[in-house]
Amino acid sequence: MGLRGWVRQQLSGIGVSGINERIDLVEPLDTPISVPRRVGLELQPLVQPWSIARLTSLLSEAANQPSESTLKAARVARHRLSSFWISAPVDHLRQLYEGDLGSLQQLFLESSLFSQDLAQDEQSWVNHLFKLLDDPCEHSRVNNLQLALIPYIKPGQLSIQNPLETIPDWLLPDYIKYCSPELASDLKKPAGLLNPSVEKMTPLATRRGEEAMEWFRDEETLQYMNTLIERYREDTASQEVVEELSGLRSVLAQLWLDVEPNQLQTLTNTSVGQISKSLIKAGLGRSLSDEQDQLARQQLVDRSRDLSQPNAPGVILAMLMFYPPERVSFKSTTGLPEWFVDVLNEL
């Protein structure tokens, strides 16, 4: 197989066997698909309807008119929010926490409930969450469980190993404030000191360097990339397109992390820069394909805090491909080269 065919196969996911498979172009294929006897649905009672406004109101009533009934209602409201975090999409936790749901969580954390003892069923709920947190099978939703637990526990009850490295930046301040206040002084250190080193960050792609650059020198491959990006603009919910672009994004991000600082501006003016900026403008950062994308987003956000690092433009471009553009702002661009500030203004 030639280089172009191999590249097209890698990007599109179409194998050689799929090309040789005979397809009837005359008669319609009418193969019945059997209905499975069971699909494994959990037919438990539906959760009672709720709203952020009503939960906020219940908490306000408990604060302004404390009584057995209002405090009990506030406890039920807290459990409803805690239960929500368990099943929330893992790739949207940050957006949810930085919105109205996060504000509601803050109200519970600042309320009198946070310092009160737990009822028996509340303690059972907390014990259940701790068991899930220790279960390796639940690793993919560890942040969900942390969010569900924090409104119930007192400082020192939730101990997480290496929290400055393992807890995402959007949750870390509240974890420290409400769970481990002794780490507050560490949080105030320069952001660069908290970033994982380059050696600790798992490579985002195995195709790197010259091998990766081959893709961006082939006109046919570039055309296919641009077609994928256009398809994403037209249908951001297409999981097939997101998965294909996710692989391309990882290769691009790794290129930006690997390039020498003195070559960053040059790379920006190549097809690598053009495709990267197209992905960012298309808003691909809103879409994550899997846990690897989620981890990459968290690590790149951490690494992009220090604008004075020599490869800051590359790190920022890599991060912007994994992060919603409307949620990125720079209070200051001090430390960034002028040419890169111009690039940011284009985005």
C-alpha cells in the first residue's frame, strides 16, 4: 500500500478488506435484525423532577427560617445534587461546575448543613460513595464521585493522593478550601511550580516529528482534513467525525509540544498552523472523544498557565484544540511573543 493510501486508511478508519467487500447495487438488502430479549436496562424508579431554582429556594428557606422541616428539605436537596454528579457526563463536568450547578454546590458548601452531623441514611450514602471511589472499575468517574462527596464531608475526611497533580484545576481550589485547607499555601505558589513536568505527561500521539509532518505535506490528506473539519462545523454531534478529528488533534497537539521554541513561529505559518487554527475556530475543543482526551485537556490547561515558558505558544495552541474557545480568556499576554499575540487575536 502506498503512503497516500495508508494515510487515508489511518484517517478514515477504512480497512483494505472493506474495499474488496462486494456490495449489491441492484437488489435492496432486506436482512431482518432480531430484537434482543434483554439489553440490560436498570428499570429502577425514575428520579423525582427537580430544578436548580427549587433546590436554591429550599436551601434559602433553611438558612432564613431554620426548622426541622426546612433543614430536612435542604438535606434532601443536597442529596439530589449529589446524585446528579454521579451520572453527569464526565466530559462536561467542568462546564457544569463553572455554571449554575457549581454555584448551587457553593451554596451548600457555605451553608450550615456543611458543619452539621449526618443523618443515618446520609452516612450510608457517604459510605457508598467512598466504596465507589476506592473501586478501580469506577476510575473513569472519579471526579464525579469527588463532586458528590464534597458537600458531605469535613476537612480531613477525603484524602486524595497527590491532589495538586491528580485533581483538575477547576475543582482543586474547592477541594483545598473544604477538604484540605492545609494545602492552601501550595495553591498560592506560582502556577508553573504546580505543572507536571514534560516527562510526566504521557505523549498524546505515537506519530511524531517527521513521521507526523508527512501528513501535512500531502495535498490529498490536507484536503481530507479540511473536509472533516467542515463536516464537524455542520454537525458537531457526529461522533464518527469527532473520533476522527480527535486522532488528528492529538497528532497536532504533540507536534506543538515537541517543536523547538525558536521554530514555533515558522510552524504556525505552515499547514500545521492552518489546520490547528481551523480546528480551534471550528470549536472542536468543546468535543472530547474519550478519557484520553479528557486527561489531555486537564494536563494541557495546567501546562498553559505559565506564559513565560519558552514554548508557551505551542502549549497554548495545543490546549486550545482541547478546550471550548468561549471559555478561554487571557487577563494579560505579558510574556508572550508579539507574533503569537497576533495569532490569538485571529482566533
